[in-house]
Amino acid sequence: MKNILARGGIEFLAVFLGIALSLWVDEYQKSKEAKKLNDQILSRLYDNLKADSIDAEWNYRAHKVAYESGNLIFKWCEEGQPQNDSINLYLSRLAIATIFVNNEEEYNALKSSGRMELLENENIVSTLHDYYTEIRYVKKVENTVINIVENQFVPFMSNYATFYGKSKTANVYGNDFPLFKVSKYPPADELSFYATYCSTYAKYSVDVYRRLIERVIKLRKVIREELST
């Protein structure tokens, strides 16, 4: 009787251990697949963020050039608008407006598909949300700058310029922005206003892009750390 009970106990234990092992293997496989998918998602995000970083740096420097040009134009107006061979370039740089071209496809797919839950690192999730919230704000600021340039400053300058287009000889910034060719100097008081108006928003854009660059650096760092574990 004892042998039967012992044998039955051993068989039960063997069945129990077999089931437990099977469940463990199943969970291990699921965990491994989840980790693989997690890393694939993060790798694609990391690549997208690299492109974002390059574009943000470029736009940051462009607005910095616009801000510096606004200060130079204001000072030039205060000095009585003396002859200056670079004034066409400074006026053109004041009209710099950028568009941040970022890829949100992977992030939007994560949200819409519910796969955001696959990201196990809460720090990454919260940093992602903060970053893309900041991007929406950056684009609002950009739209404001574009509106000022296209609907106010360029129409104003059209009264004092005979040309506004690409130039092979003058590098406004990265050879990507048009050049004014001034036929006569704009009135100092009106130009001073636009110089301060445009440079104020250029400085605002510089600050906004600086924050965005800091966020993308932080986000890429936490993703890189996660992928290395």
C-alpha cells in the first residue's frame, strides 16, 4: 500500500513538475518574444529620433542666424542706415522660417495599436510622451513664425526690393533660403520694428529648439540604455 502511495505521489509530482516546466517554457518564450518586439520598436524609434535630432539642430542654427541678423539690422537703423554691403544678406536672414520634419509614424502606430504597453520601461514611455508633446508646441511656434514672415515681413519688403529668390552667390543659410535684393532702404522706424519683431520670435524659436534638442538627447540616451540591457 505504501509503495502504491509512494509511486502515486511520485507520478503526481512528475506530472506537476512537467506541467510547471511546460508553463515556464511557455512564459519564457512569450517573455523572449516580447523582449524581441520591444527591442525592435525601440530600435525603429531610435533611428527616427536620430533624424529628428539632425533636423532640430539645423533649425536651431537657422533661427539663431535670424536672431543675430535682427539685432544687426536694429543697430544699423539706429546708426542711420549707413552704406552696408551685407544688408541684403541680413534682411534675408531675418525672413528665415523653418519646418520641423519629423517621423511620428512609429510613435503613432504604437499608440493606435495598443503596443505602447509592450514598452516595459516606464521612463521611456513618459519621456516619449513629453518629447512628442514638445514637438506639437514647436510646430505651433513655427506656424507663427511662418505667418509673420510670409504675411507681414515679405509683403513689407516687397516695397523696397526688386528680387526675392535663390542666389548662387549669397548663402542666406545652407543655400536653402531666398535672398532680397534691395532697391532702396526701408524707412528706419518701420524696419526697426520688424527687426525687433522678427528677432524676438527667432529667439523664441532658438529657445524652443534648444529644449527639443535636450529632450531628444535624453530620449535617445534612455532608449540606448534599454537596448544595451
